[in-house]
Amino acid sequence: MTKQEQQAPFTLDGFEHSVGDPACPDCWEAYPRPHGCGGLMHAAYGGEEGDRDEWLYTRCDRCGESE
Ligand SMILES: [Zn+2]
Ligand SMILES: [Zn+2]
């Protein structure tokens, strides 16, 4: 494996997101948002389920937490 400057691809719901990129092109609307750990919280549209409202997949590109 060759060493790359960028980190390994960060995937959310099957889409690759740009780690550390505040203008991540694959994020949902107002995301990514800064997370308390210093990383960015990315989001992908999760869909609508039954009587639930639309929901999002969220995950921080640094610590891995979701909102
Ligand atoms: Zn993203
Ligand atoms: Zn975090």
C-alpha cells in the first residue's frame, strides 16, 4: 500500500465523504457541522419510515460518534 496524504475514505450510507472538508460535497444540506472533538459531523439522508419524519445518518469523521 502506498502512503496517501488523505485519510482513508469515510463512508456514510454507502457514499464517500471528504474527511476534514467543511465543504464536503456529499453531505446533506447544512452538514458537515463542527463536532466537539475537533472533527466534522457528516450527514446523509436516511429516508422516511412509516409515520416517522425524515431522518439522517450522522457520523463524526474523527471520533465516529453520531448525533
Ligand atoms: Zn460529508
Ligand atoms: Zn467527533
